[in-house]
Amino acid sequence: MIKISIIGAGSVVFSGSFIRDLCLTKSLWGSTVCLMDINKERLETVYRIATRYKDEVKADLNIKATLDRKEALEGADFVICTVKVGGYDPMEAERKIAERHGYYRGIGDRVSDYYGGFAAYHQLKFFLELARDMEELCPDAWLIETANPVFEGTTLISRETKIKVVGVCHGHFGYKIIAGAIGLNPDEVDAQMAGFNHCIWLTHFLYRGKNAYPLIDEWIEKEAPKYWRSKAYLKGAPWLTEQLSPAAVEMYRLYGLFPIGDTVRSVSPWWFHTSLKAKRRWFGPTGGFDSEIGWSLYLNSLRENLKRMVEAANDPSVQMTSIFPPVMSGEQHIPIIDAIVNDRETKLQLNVPNMGAINGIPDNVAVEIPVLVSGRGIQPIHIGSLPKRLMLHVMIPRMLRMEQILQAFLDGDIKSLLLMLMEDHRTKSFEGAKSLISEILAQPWNSEAAKHYKW
């Protein structure tokens, strides 16, 4: 009988799917789920979905809802953070400001983590506040960090607090797209990915115990051009088709391992992103997930999903199991909790402090790797060395950007943000970079950040 609290439960689709997985895991029945959000309307929507779903499948769960974060944290055993502070509107406004200064699609994760707003300030501040509240109210609980930036966030929390933290993402399932494309049954594939969140690489790819990387090479040589002309690629959702895009293939050629999931968009070379024309060449007709076309499709899908969820929650005739079919989602949150609570040793792909797993990465940097989860906690699986070119040109630079963002945040050091922006190939002048930073910090939603970062 444990207490699981979801902070940011107004993420309706995520919370609904989480409740579905929990309802289907009988070994966790008897648990209390506390849904918490500051948006009363969304919270009520999720509560209705959750309670109706529980009743439909006759699951033995106690579901509560609150607007009070401290009430949600009191006595919790597991805390799941899904918060996006301020939503997407401020981030989109910051993107437009940057574009006026000559930065196509914004200033990117080198300074403004694309999922965190300027310098990821609001997210990192929230993560620390949440973890420190946990130290007071539920010091033995696990924090399952789901909100981005997972790499910076998990590293920050593990260094600055005593809370047990683990970062979760589902991008590693991209290997199944590769397996399907080359005609392999994903259930017979043994894949290992390693790196940082949104920067993971296929280190091992086995099919029935044999190295299947040569099958990827054969597909690239014989089938890839045909695939790139197919309806599946030309009309598919960009967040799915990127996995086998020309960008992904070229990154494999450049760095020696195949990029998986969000890696294709997050750490691909800058020259893939100079214009919509360039993006279309590398990521397909929409220009990929992060283009003005692809991102608009994504934001529209979020709005449509939310509308559909609200309508279903307000219509008693709708069966919640028709919205969330009673099949496990594949997300890792419930398997983590089940493995720890019931001591079921389970292999998962999670973000944890490195502790020697990847050679050349400090122990206190969060890495995304295979781990064993059980009643003993979470044990990293040793990976070893990644290709030298990959380490020098992608991994170490990405790690240094993380360190720069955290240093700037912890020290309130605006000069570090300026120095990062000066390294952007699009920056034309020192004065222009300072002007851009000043304009972004002058926006009303950044009033706290403007006080925090000092010249």
C-alpha cells in the first residue's frame, strides 16, 4: 500500500495512460494515487478520467486530487514530475524574438533548452524546489523525473539534493522502428542504447543472438532510397519518420553508431538546420519535428488530444477503456515502481548518475543506459567505451553544454549564457548577442529570471 503522487497531473494524456498502466498492474493494487496540478479544470478532467477508468476495470486503487503540492508530497513513496512551467506559449514567443535577431527556429539547446525556455531557468528552478520539498515531506521517496530537460534536471537533482532521482524517457523505443523497417520481429531483437537523454546511440543490435548491424547497413544501401520515396515516409508523422531519415543515416556514418529517438533532432549537426530547405533535405517533407511545419503539427496534436480528453471526461456515456485500451502502454513508470515495491528484478532504460557505466563520463553526470531495477534500487549496467569520434564531437560537447547551463543557473551567471550564445554559428556580433538576451529577459514571464541572472 504505497502513495504515488503525480505533480503536473494536468498532462491529461500522460496521466490517463499512467492510471491505465497502474490499473493493469494488480501487484500494486491498494495504492493511493494523488493527482496534483495548479490548473483546476485540467485536474478535474484527469480525476474524472482516472476514477471512471478504475471503476470500469474494477481496480483496487484510491485516487485523490489536490491543488496543493505539499499535500501531494506528504508521505509519498514515489513522485512523478511532468511539469512544463508556463506551458509552450512563452517558449514560442522566445523563439520569435530569437528569429527576429537572425536565429532560425530559435537559439536552440546551446543556450535555451528547446524544452525549457530561456536557459531552462523555470524548469530547473521548479525541479530544485520540488526536490527540496520532498526532502522535508517524503525524504525516502523516489522522484521519477519525466519533465524535460531530463538530462540537466536529473543531474542537477542528484547533485544538489539527497533525493533518489531517476529520469525517464521513451525515445529509446526508436530501435523498434529500425527493426520493423528491416523486417525483424522487435520481440526477437536485443538492443542496447547508451548516452545522455535525447543523445543516445545504438551500441548493440542483436537479432536471435547475432549482430544485426550488417542488416542496417544492407537496408541503407538497398532499401533506404525507396523508403524515402514511400508514402509511409512522405506522409508520416515527423516524430516517427525521423528515426530512419537521411539525417539519422548520415549521423550513423559520421559518428559510428546509429542515433536513436530524439537524438536525431537534438544533437544532429547544425548544418542540417540552417533553413526549412535544409531541414526538408535531411528530415523529410515537413522538415522534421522541430521545423515550423513539424512543430506546428505537434502542438496541434496536443490541442486536439486535450480537446478529445475533455469531451470524453464530460460525457458519461464514453467508456474510458475505449480511450485508453486496457493494454500496457510500454512506458516505464509503473515497471519502475513495481520492480522496487515488489522486488521484481527488471531491466529498463533509465537516466541515472553514471557511476562508471560509460568510460570517460564523470560519475555525477546523468546518463541514459540499461539498468536493473529491484527492491535493492537501481543498478547501472556497465557499457564501456563509445567510439572516440562520437565522444569528441557529440558526447563531450553535449555534456559541457549541460554543465554550462547548470553553472549559469546555480551561479546566476548571465555571462556564461552570453558565452554560450557567442559560440552559436549564427551569432554575428557580441552586441547583438547581448541585445537578444536582454530582450528575452525583459519579457514578463522572465521577470524572476531577469533578477536571477546578473551581468
